[in-house]
Amino acid sequence: MIKYFDFEKPIEKIDNKITELGDSNSEDSIKKIDQYNLEKKNLFKKIYSNLNAWQKVQIARHPERPHSIDYINSIFDNFVFLAGDKKFAEDAAIISGIGKIAEKSYIVIGNEKGSSMETRIKHNFGMAKPEGYRKAQRLMFLAEKFNLPIITFIDTAGAFPGKDAEERGQSESIASSISTCLKVKTFIISIIIGEGGSGGAIALATADKVLMLENSIYSVISPEGCSSILWKSSKFVQQAAESLKLTAHDCLHHGIIDEIIEEASGGAHRFKNRQFELVKERIQKNISKLEKISIDQLVKNRNEKFLNITNTN
């Protein structure tokens, strides 16, 4: 069952009315259901065309929102998972492997949050440790060796902040991942599909093209963390969300990302298959553009792009 947000209560009421009519085949019931569906469609359009920053934070975190594993399973054919950093361990917070779109092979790397309590614990809620970022680097160099484009899916609140991760070099592994992204000689496309949190996200989102789903967020800190630091209280999360400029439109305006991938009114969690198709189309479209640029020029452009962000924002 889809979870309804507070701002979706009018839609929930309509859905309840439709449910009450059940599977009735009477002409009157069918007519009412059609009317309710039309009313719901118009409500979705009205509500989702006027979302504030905090509402988008809620949507980006929706438990039913598709995760990296869903995009991988739906977009890529013959996918083979690749694991381990060859130094310490396998980190399930980052999933990776090789797959195909229309007979073209790609290296794919993504944060995975999990969709049940069991899988969330297994994937550490998408918060990677050093071995996860080192695995990502290994896959990036593999992509360079075999001249394969890299696709990364970003969906994390941030890197894991635990004592064991810090002892194994968490900050160094994030910095090394960013450095690897900047210098690896192949195409990189990053797609923020949910949360893009702090350095844990940037480690996989330093790319030739950074795309962002319309109702995703990308920020140096969470609204909760910002509220606690600036206002010494958790009561100002909505004000913090607005101040952080973390929405896709904010990020595009400030040159942090390159494109917004639209979502159907109602969010990606309600229209998953449509969202998979849109993301697949954007991947193919952007790869076609990048293939027209020489690798050396591509790497130069990538570095200049991120240096310009730090100089102007």
C-alpha cells in the first residue's frame, strides 16, 4: 500500500471512495470511478506542480521510491554483479556490476538503501564505508581499461559515520573516489534518484553529466542536521530545507547538475515503470552526446566543470 503524505490527504480520500465502490460493474459505479480518477489526476497535477522543498525531501525518502537495484533490474540486460574492493571486504551499501542497454555494455555503480528491514540492515541504509568507495574506484578503473561508460545511481543520506569506517580511512576513500571520477578516461553519467547527501554522494556524482530526478534532493547536509546546527533544534527542518536550496530546480539554477529528469505527477514511487523508461532514454541520449567528444577533451571538460562550481557557488 502506498504511503500518503499529509499534503496528499485529498487524494487518499478519493482512493478510499474508489475502494469502497470495489469491483462493482454497474454502470453507475463505473461512471463514478471514472469521475474520481479524473479528479485524482487533476489533484495530482495541482499538488505536484507546487511542492515546497520539505515536501520534496519527503518524496525523495518515500519507502516505495525505486532504488538503484530497481533501476538496474529494469534498465540493464544480462547484468552481472561484481563485488569486493580486493583489500578488506564487500560493502553491500554500494552495488555494482556490468550490464547492457541495446547491446552496449556499461559499468553500473549505485547506492542501495534496501526496501525491507532485513535488506536495509544488509545494505546499511545505503551508507557506504571505505571498502564501498574503494570497490567503486576498482570498477571505474575496470571501465577505463575496457572502454566502458560508467553509470552511477545516487541515493544516500551520506557516507557511514561510524567509528570503524573512520578508522579505515573514510574521508580518504571519499576523496580518492572523487579524484578517480575526475581522472578516469571514460564517460561518466550520474543520476540522483532519491537523496544525494554530502560527500558520500559526491564520491559517485562527479561526472560528465549529472542528472537529477525532479523530486530528488542534493545537499551538503540533511535538513535535520542543518536545523540542529543552526537553530539548536529539530523544529526548523522545513526552514532548513528551503535555505539549503536542495531541490532539482535549485541545483540546476546554481549549475550543480546538468539536467532534470521529470517525474509523473504523483512521484516515481507511483509510476515506476514510466520512470525507468525515462531514465533509460536519458542515459542513451547523453551517451550519444558524450561519444562525440574525445576522451582527453572529456576529462578536461569534467575537471573544469567542477572547478567552476567551486569558484562560483
